[in-house]
Amino acid sequence: MDDSAPRASRPAPDGRRRMSFMQRLRANLPFGHGLGISGKDVERLVNDSGADLWHVHAITRRNFRRHACVACDWLASALPRDAAIFEIACGSGANLLWLAQKGFSRLYGIDIAPQAVRLSRELASLQGVALNVRVDNALSPSFGEAQAGKPGVPPVFDGILSLTWLYYIPGVELAEFLRIWRPYLGQGGIIVFEMITRRYDSIPNNQYHTDDWGLPASRRRPSEYRMRLDKSEVQRAAEQCGYTHLRSLRLMTIITGKPEREVHMLRRAPDA
Ligand SMILES: C[S@@+](CC[C@H](N)C(=O)[O-])C[C@H]1O[C@@H](n2cnc3c(N)ncnc32)[C@H](O)[C@@H]1O
């Protein structure tokens, strides 16, 4: 396991995990998650696929996306290497590629953008990795049905990853998302995602889109950060939807105006 991974955090009597100060510090340091793909290759493949330029940043500056790194570390330490892992809104597949480098081989993902799916396939082929990625809408997924009966595709997954997309979608609630994806998790399966915390509510101009902060107020669009939830709210939604909240970590925000992110890990609770 790489050096930035939070190792062997102490299980509390209830099975939940607590991180030591050193583990929390390490989780914030930008190491251990590079993909070893050259910037030139990334730019070429992003351009060729027509995918959003954001993916160049997500891949080449991956070490600085600590929420993604922590979420992947948690999955990698919680699951055996033969676990089936599924990423919702996987974009370029960078998180799945990192998991592949850590020895996981049953890796699946969906994204609504065909260009992103094309990019993830190209990157996977560049790295000699097998990813099963396809176009699908994470708010009304057909992945299970479309794949049913195909060899090698599990009906449910051991781990699900969901990063940097849900809170941008207007009108969606966390509980709705958790209910949609619960049937795709096997008994005891885990889901890891990150959330913008309510601390962002107190940042000046937080109600406006960050790209519009320099414009007159009348011309600004609403904030891109539509959903902001604190831990207690995530815990409540988890309980209502048949999950146990296992752990969470608030990441440090050094740049003023950037939203604070908190990574959460839930386990599918047994059916009532
Ligand atoms: C900011 S990117 C994050 C990609 C990836 N999760 C990561 O962390 O690198 C957001 C991704 O969410 C995808 N997306 C947005 N809405 C979606 C939906 N309803 N279903 C599936 N994917 C969606 C976008 O196409 C985009 O690739």
C-alpha cells in the first residue's frame, strides 16, 4: 500500500473506524496517487475523445484531489483484491485506473458523457488495463439490466465509488441517490463518496457560480455546489436508506473560497 493511505485505523467497538491525527494529516498530503501517464498523452487523449478539459486536471493533478485519493484509499484498504468495484459517473476512469494499479481487476463504471467513456477506454488501453465502462445515467441506471447474463459482470458490487458529480445536479437529494444505488451493492458492500459541507454556506458569494463572481450580481448564475450537507445529515440519510455510516473525514481547505469536502463511507445494512 502506498504511503499516503490511512493504514489500519483503529476499529471502534461498533465496527466504525477512527483515524489518528497522523492518519488524518497523511490523508491531506498530495502523494501516492499519480497514474504515471504523461501530461502530453493525457492532453492528446482528452482532445481526441472530445472529453471535457477538466479531465486533464483531474488526471495530471490527481494527487491534489485529496477527496478522490482518500476515497480510493479507503476502498483499497477495505476490500480484497478480487472485489468487484463500480464507479458511478467515472469520467476519465482515473480512479478505476488507480485501483487497477493497486491490484484490483474487476472494475466497472458508467458516465453519462460518451466522450468521457471513450477517454476512459483509451486511457485503460494505454495502461493495458481492462475496465468495463459504458454510457449510462446514474440517476436512472440500466447498467444491471443491460449487462444481465453477460459473462463476468456481477449482478451486485462489493464497492461503489461516487465522486465529484452528485452535488452539481439540481434538484437531487442524497437519500434519492442512496436508494437508487443500494440494490447494486451486495450485502455488506460499501459505498464511498464525498460531499460539500455546509461550511461553504458562510463563504461570501457562495450562492453564485464561482465562474461568475467577477460579474455584476444580476448576471450571475446560481452556485454549481447545489447540495451541501454536514455529517449528521449524511448519517440521517444513510440510516433512512438502509446503510450504516462507517467513517468520514473532512479535508483541509487551504485556498479561501474553495468548498470544504468530507469523504463518507457507508455499508449496506442487512435488509430489514
Ligand atoms: C467532475 S467529473 C468527475 C469524474 C470522476 N468521478 C472523477 O472524480 O474523476 C463529473 C462527471 O459526472 C458525469 N455525470 C454527470 N451527471 C451524470 C449522470 N446523471 N450520470 C452519469 N454520469 C454523470 C459527467 O459526465 C462527468 O464525467
